[in-house]
Amino acid sequence: MAATPYMIKQFGVVSVAKFFAVFGLIWGFFMGIFLAFGIGRMASVFGAQMLGLGAGIIGLILMMILGAVFGFIAGAVVAVIYNIVLGATGGIEMDLEVKM
């Protein structure tokens, strides 16, 4: 089968932003785990384990929220920049093949 050429004409700003927000949420989860471990270790050094556990959980949740928010903003910026550059470059050309 022959590949059919397609061209991406424009990205939907909100759909790309939502896509990036999901990756930001995942990134925030992993960074939040590192933050929670760091806070927990600092708290154990100073003898405040329970306070450190609560702060670690709050840090994890905060990193997930911030990751999603900044991911959404970054996705929107990327989509807007792509759509602006699209006028000068003509878009991304792709060859897709249908498998049966």
C-alpha cells in the first residue's frame, strides 16, 4: 500500500494545552515524590517526622498541580507559536499508511 501524504495545517491551542497538562501532571507527580522524600529526610534530621510527612504530601500535591498548570500554559504557547510559524513555513507534512 502506498502512503498517503497529509499536512498538519493548524494545532488547536486548547487541545495541545490539555495534552501538555497531562504530561505536566505526570512530571509533577515524579518531581513531587522527590520533593516529598527530601522534605521527609530533612524533617527526620530535625526530629519532626509527622510535620515532615504532612509537608511532603502537600509538596507532592502542589507539584502535581503546578506541573499541570504550567504544562497547560506551555502547551498553549507552543501551539500559538506553531500556528504563527505555520504561515511562514507551510506546516508539517506527514505520510500516513493505512494498515489492514
